[in-house]
Amino acid sequence: MIKAAVVGASGYIGGELVRLLAMHPEVEITAITSRRFAGQKVHRVHPNLRGLELRFTNTKEFDADVIFLAVPHGTSMEIIDDYLGSAKIIDMSADFRLREDLYREYYGEHKRPELIDEFVYGLPELHRKEIRKAELIANPGCNATATILALYPFRELTDEAIVDLKVSSSAGGRRENVASIHPERSHVVRVYKPYHHRHEGEVIQETGVKAAFTVHSVDIVRGILATIYFPFEGSARELLRKLLIYKDEPFVRLVTDKGGLQRFPDPKYVIGSNFADIGFAYDEENSRAIIFSAIDNLIKGGSGQAVQNMNLMFGLDERTGLNYCPVYPV
Ligand SMILES: NC(=O)c1ccc[n+]([C@@H]2O[C@H](COP(=O)([O-])OP(=O)(O)OC[C@H]3O[C@@H](n4cnc5c(N)ncnc54)[C@H](OP(=O)(O)O)[C@@H]3O)[C@@H](O)[C@H]2O)c1
């Protein structure tokens, strides 16, 4: 069995990691940490986990083969020395995802630049080989995962793309924030970040395409829809051909139905799963490719992708513990 510990287990990503790891046939959870809830049973924070015999602890010393750091960005680089060398590490934060120049552009000065190259960017569809050998993984951002998976097949067709993102409330984490309380968040279609969203850096790094994000907060608890536009003179058939690089990917589903309500990806149909649904349209009149990508931000955009990475790092079939269908209806 793989012994796994989750640092920052009281957050949404940490809670989802505990849920997925508890169902994983090859994993034993040896520690879940929280400073605020140390000593309390896991279901006091994550009521869906009632019945799991786990309590939060505030220790830094535990017996683990893999440690998930599910803490805010800026924190991982402060606490990483407590864990380096003791186990494989999968960092859920943004701290080690970007090369230094991009990190500086989107986040500011990096406190541990010497460590950046030690981390592998944990997007299995692009970096499966390196992930298998990695000791340290930087798990991608949720908006970045949705966008990179959609844009990567087309990276040779364009240098620039417009990316419109519709994002759920859980993407902002569990910390209290007036913008997230029910009277403020309910029924919004709010422009959250019109430009220079931090996840752009990951898309530029991984695809070479200058992707300009506009991010909207919408009234869903989980899920992200990325709609990506770029100029293209060609045909729908050519776009489809490019997407076929994913035909053997276990967690990418191509949505190519010709008719019906569900002929384009929608987060509603991936919730609770590790799938990324990708589809497209070709706007001949305006010479424009439009690519759509839907994920559950907490699973393929976070904890599920981290478990997929863990599986690869430990030589397991990457689908282990992740091979379930989305919940429907949600
Ligand atoms: N939400 C998403 O959709 C999503 C998707 C992909 C990646 N991520 C990334 O995953 C990380 C966690 O996100 P989240 O949404 O779960 O955030 P969150 O709900 O705010 O949880 C973060 C947790 O980290 C713990 N923490 C904070 N500072 C700490 C410190 N100095 N030392 C130890 N623990 C500390 C806190 O627990 P205590 O205060 O109880 O100790 C808190 O519950 C972030 O870096 C985020 O960017 C999030």
C-alpha cells in the first residue's frame, strides 16, 4: 500500500484528496493536517466524509510515501523544507509550476527559485514519461488544465488565443471572503479577472501560445468551462483531426455529437469525475476556430489529476481509483 499524507486537508482540494484517496485501492491515508481543526474528526469539516476514521493533526512528522501539499500559493515554498527528502511530493499550489521569469511576471519574486527545475509539471497528457520518474510534482492550476488540454493540439496553428473562462465558486477555496457568501455569489455572472489571470503563465509555458484570459465567476459550485477562440482558415475536419491526439487518453473525452442539447462540453456532465470533455466548432464565416473544454475544477483541475500523477509515480495504472463516471444530474 502507498502511505499518503495530505497537508492542508481542511480546504476544498485537501478534502477532495481525502475522499479520492480513501476510495483508492492501493492507498492508506496516514495523516491529514490542519492547524485550525487539529484533533477533530474529518467530517466536522467535510461532512461528506462522515464514517471515515480520520482526525486532523498538526504534526509535520508522519509516515508517508507521498505527501500532497494542498495549501495556498506562496505557502508551499515556505513549508517545503519540512517535507523534502522524506517522501514524494505533489504540490497543489502554483509555487513550482512556472519557470522563474513567468513566475515573476504573474506572482512576483520567487523565494526558492533553485527548486523550480526539480519539479515536473503534472499534466499527464503532456508529461507522462517525466511524471513516472518524478519525485516532485507541481500539479497544474484548474483554469490552466482546462485551457492547456483544449489548446495544446492546436499550438502549431496559432500564436495567440482568446480564452473565456466560466468558473465555479469552489475554485476560490474554502476561506471566508465576502465575495463568496451566498447573497453575493448566488446568481452572479461576474467578471472576476478581465486580463492577466495568473494561470495564463502555465498556458504560455506549456503550449507556446499567448493565451489572453477573461475569467467570470458563475453560479455553480464545481466546474469550469473554457471557450477558446483563435483565427483559423480551414475546416471542421482539420480541427477534429488535431484533437485525435487524445483518442487513447483515459481521461479526455471528445464531444463531437452533431445534434442534441449536449453536443458541446458542459461542466454539468463531468462533475464528480476526472474527465476533461473537449469539443469544437468551426466558424467559417469569420474564419475562427472555437474550442470548448469542461472539467470539474476539484478533480481533473486538482485532486483527481494529483491522484493520476501519484499513480504514474508509483508505477500503477493511472486510472486506479479514478475510474468512475460523473454524477448526473447535478
Ligand atoms: N479550489 C480549486 O479548485 C483548486 C484547483 C487546483 C488547485 N488549487 C490549489 O490548491 C491549493 C489549495 O486550494 P483550496 O481551494 O483547497 O484552498 P483552501 O480551501 O483555502 O485550503 C487551503 C488549506 O491550507 C491550509 N493552510 C493555509 N496556510 C497554511 C500553512 N501556512 N501551513 C499549513 N497549512 C496551511 C489551511 O488549513 P488550516 O488553516 O486548517 O491549517 C486551508 O484549509 C491552493 O494552492 C490552490 O491554488 C485549488
